Amino acid sequence: MTAASPRQGLRRTYGSYGGRFVAETLHAALDELENAFLDVVPTPAFQATLGKLLATYVGRPTPLFRAERLEKALDPNATVLARLYLKREDLAHTGAHKINNALAQVLLAKHMGKTRIIAETGAGQHGVATATACALLGLPCEIFMGEEDVARQAPNVGRMRLLGAKVHPVSSGSRTLKDAMNEALRDWVTNVATTHYCVGSAAGPHPYPELVARFQAVVGEESRAQLHAETGALPDAALACVGGGSNAIGLFRGFMQDASVALYGVEAAGEGIDTARHAATLNRGRAGVLHGAKSYVLCDAGGQIQEAHSVSAGLDYPGVGPEHAHLRDSKRATYLTATDAEALAETRRVARTEGLIVALETAHAFAKIGEVAEREAKLRGRAVTIVMCCSGRGDKDLETTLAALRAVEGE
Ligand SMILES: *Cc1c(COP(=O)(O)O)cnc(C)c1O
């Protein structure tokens, strides 16, 4: 062989979505990141280091738990409608799936010789995960977070600061996740030589959506193996909440090739998808460019990005990862919605039925288990098995949840 054939890069587009729409100054850094992923991540040394940290530090594999009391609650007539398995990402270190991606990216950045890490955060879970990974690996960390989120996620701001990260409150726009991501991108343009931008979801410019999906695929791969060990079969449906889409795509990657497995995402309907206050990008948005990639976005008739709303800061985002846009259009996955009120009620129901205080984000997925079970059981004419990503624990939301439940019910 004489001419070296160009090697296969990471997947760049999903149908007509994805790609890279960023300032010229960032192209070299994004190429460098893609090349580092391809060169470094497959090596036995990187795999051994990451594997050991996932096992001994993060606590992987996370358990797969059968939620039998929720199963019974699904069906008042006591005929089993569904077997329900929860992938317990809430038990991962820092309390959510975010650490899988943050730790892997910071480890990769260190291999690349980067000396500074920046990240955006909404609920603060990705900020905490990134600050944690930076503390563990000895790198300075700066987090961009909307002022509104700084106020409603105070415990996570405290955690980030205790972990040694510098938190920059962002006062532009709606002062939430979208604006934090803009600010992080702006910082990166200026400091790109020394800095790695640790993106927190399967969104953003190429190669981030694919890179994050690969680092979160551990969720789906473990679920598949654990479920097989338990039932000897595949599930009938996989279910997860969708903000940017990383926990959902991580779970879906375990079952994407299996046509018999129905994939369900749940978006935040906020005060209702027919109001102006929701974050149901795939249900109510349209194709557009946000944060460096083409996907569905919430925008007005003039193409102006709209403010999103959700009671859960982690779902309060007017965009979504491009792979979900493609899965929606191709109908490989179905995207349902749950309102703030449904998520809040579900948080209490899950706490009292299974003893799990879950994140408000996660509660959106729980709220649609019944609908998924009914649809799939009807379609297949038998009881079905559902695997759901229990993406995170709810300590961070306790104040919001209790105040909201008090307001509705005078509890
Ligand atoms: C951040 C977060 C989400 C939403 O982000 P995805 O990228 O869509 O997974 C969901 N659940 C929890 C617990 C989170 O912290």
C-alpha cells in the first residue's frame, strides 16, 4: 500500500442532523479532539485506566433493580402488564450518569496535554461531575452556569466550589443552560490551546455528540448484559428522559441494533406543550442550528431561539442532541412528554412506592412508564419487559420538590 487511506472518523451526521457549525478558530481543536479520541481511547493503557476508575471510583457496573411495587401499581387488576427494571445510575458517584462522560473526557484531555478544563452546567450535575473528575486527576476546573440555575441548584454550586472549581454565573439571555453553553464556547475560543471544553451531553459540534454517546454507551451495554443474565432475553422497551439526550442515547446504544426493542424518550412538557413554557424540543421544535450542530430547536417563526422551561434544570434546554432528531424523524424512537406537575407527583409516588428519591429529570421518565407499558403490552399482546434509566438521585432538587408539592397540595 502506498497512499494511506484516510481513516474512519467518528460519526459526523445523523440523517440530516449533526455536523459542525462553529467559529473557524475551533475547527482545529475539534479535529484534535476527534483524533485524540481515535488514537488514545482504544489503547489498552487508556482502557485499563478508565476501566479501573469506573469500577473503583464511580462504582460501575451500577445495579439493575427490578421495581416490583411500581409494577404492581401499574396494574390495579393484578395481571402483570410489565416487568420493570431500573438501571441505577443514581448510584454512580456524584449521583447521576454524568460522571461516566466527565471522567472519560477529563482523562482524555489529560492525555492530550491540556492544562485547564471548562464546562457548562444546568442542574449542576455535569458541573459537579466535571469538578470531581478534575479534582481526582489534578486539573483546574471552571464551570459556566446560568444565574437562574445558580439560584435553584444551590447545593450543587456549593459542591463544585468545595471540589475546587471556579463557578462563573452567567447573566445573559434566560440565564440558564443555553446561555452557560454560549459562554463556555466563548471562553474556549479564547483559550483553545490550553483548554479542553468538557461538553456535558450528546449535543454540540462534531465530534461531541458521538464522543459523549460512546462514553455513555456503558449504560446500555451493562443494562443489556445484566438484563440478559436476569431474564435470558432482550427488553421490549427502553425508556429514558431527554434533556440534551446523553442518558437516553447511552441506554439506547445498548439496543439500537435490535429492532424488537422499542426506544422511548421523555421530554419536559413544563406547563404543557401547548403553552409557551416547555422544553419539548423534539415534539414542538423544528430543524435549526444551536450550539454548533443542526438538530431540533425551540424557536419562533423568525428562527430566534426561544426560552425553554422545565421545573427540572437538567431538562430546561431549547435544543437536543442530533442523534435524537434523527431517531425521531426515522421513527426508530418515540418521544413522549411529561409536565412539571406529572414529574412532581411522580417524584413523590416513586419515593413512597420504592423508597427512591429520584432527580426531577428522572421523574419525567418514571411518569411515562404506565403509558409505555400499555402501548407495548397492547401491541405485543402480552406482558412486556421495560428497562428504564434511573438517571440520577434527587437530593439536589429536594427544596424545589417540597416547595412545589406544598404549593399544590398545602402539604
Ligand atoms: C443532566 C441530567 C439529565 C439530562 O441530561 P441528558 O444529557 O439528557 O441525559 C437527566 N437526568 C439527570 C439526573 C441529569 O443530571
